[in-house]
Amino acid sequence: MLIRRTISLKWFFKIEGWNLLFFIVYGSAICALNLYLFFDDFTFPVSAIGFLGTAVAILLAFRNNSAYERFWEARKAWGDLTNASRNFASQVMTYILPPQDQKQLAPDVAEEHRKILFRHLAFVNALRLQLLNNTNWKELEPWLPGYEYHKLEKAVNKATLLNHLQAQHIHDLHQTGWITSQWYVTELMGTIKEAYRCQGISERIKNTPLLRQYSFFTKLFVWVFVLLLPIGLVQHLGWQMLPIYVALATVFTTTERIGSRTEDPFDNKMEDIPLNAICRTIEIDLLQQLGEDSVPQPIKPQDGVLM
């Protein structure tokens, strides 16, 4: 995610550099051809070009609004997952205690809490890896006992399996008396349900792209406009139209590209949701709640980008 207030030229030229070069060459070619009066019979009225530009701008606004809504919904889902994770840790530490007739030592209780919360960290990171199409499942190994990690090998949706194992574990603890109240079980299962909800929202956004017809025709109409624009300007301004054309064309294509790059917030681009940083925040919070000595540092932005 870009976090600087200003956008670096490096980022701009990365997404728009080739277009900018094309506009300079294309605009210069139109100006050169105009010297030979090739466009006397083909020049479009400036007013018609203006109406087309207005229509394209409205279409761009609609499309980019839709793209931003997808981005913001994804960010809210991961914000909710962060809060649910903190709440889950507090519930686990408070609700899950050994039965009074079993004089369990404190280390046994701490290990039970640690197992549950580490499984939750495995779930969060599994969801992150799935959304980013990253198959480096070895990242989950430190959070899980060996037999649970091997169960993941055959699972298609590893995050779902981990949350299901969590629900089964809660049920088993209630049956053995580690969770005394049915209300506690309901609260814990409610938090697991919230994790499923956040997972479902993220998967829906990831697996359901913005309607292709919007993306295709928006880009098509933008390029029709920027290709016709110099033909409408050249006979009125001559070579003076070149900087005006390059500036206007760049505004339209950059705006279109921003919407295109925003519509999938889980594509591991610089502009996307910083899943790595969010997962690290959850990890830090849960380890602190467990009282662990070794707590990692938050992920810092690099060159104004937080991943």
C-alpha cells in the first residue's frame, strides 16, 4: 500500500511511462502530418471531442468508484479480522481453564492457550497466502503441531480447514470440562464465525473480478478518446497542441490505470492491502497477549510502500 502523501516519479513511470512516450510520438506524428493538410477533411470538431471526453470522464468516475469500494471493503474485512483476533486471544485466555478437579499445572494451561492461538495465526497466514496465490506453505509449519501441518497437504482451502480444526478443539475442550459455560462456547464460536465472515468477504473480492464489460469498455473508450483528441486539436493549435494533448491523454489513461490496479486489492501490487503488515500486527498482538518473550517487530514501509 502506498503510504506517502506524494507519489514518486518511479511509480508513475512504472505504470504510465510507455503510454507517455506513445503520446509524445503519436502527437508529434499528427502535428507533422497536419503540415501536409492530410486532416483537412478528417478533423473532428473540438466540441464533439469535448462531449466524448465528458462521457468518458463520467464512465471513469463510475468504474473507479466501484474499484475503490472493493478496495475499502477488503481493508475493512482485514481490520475486522484483526479486531476479532485480539478478541479471540482474550477469550481464550479467560474462558479456557482446567477443570477444578484436575489440578493442572500452570504450564499445561499456557500450552493449551498457545496451541489454540498459534493455530489462529496459522489460519490468518494461510488466508494471506491463498489470497496472494503464494504456495509457500512452509510458513505455516512453525504455528502448527506436525500432525495438523500434514493434514493441510491435501486440503484445497487450508484456511477453512484450520478454522474447522479450531471449532472442533473448542468443542472437545467443552466436553472435557476446560470450558465450563455454554455461553463461553457460544462466544468463542461467534469469534470463529467472524473469522469465517472475513475470509468469505476476502475470497469473494478475490474470486469475483469487477465486471469485465466495465473494465473493457472503459479502457476502450478512453483510448478512442485519446487517439481522436489530437486530430481535433491540431488544426486549431498546430504544434502548440502537443503538450496539451500529452497532458490530457496522460490524465485520462492514468486515471483508468489507477482504477484497473485498485480493483483487485489482493494482487501483491504496491497499491494493494498490506496483508504482510496486517498479519505481522496480529502476530505481535497475540504473542504479547500470550506473554511470549520473543515478539517480532512490525513490518516497516520501504520507499513509501507497505506490503
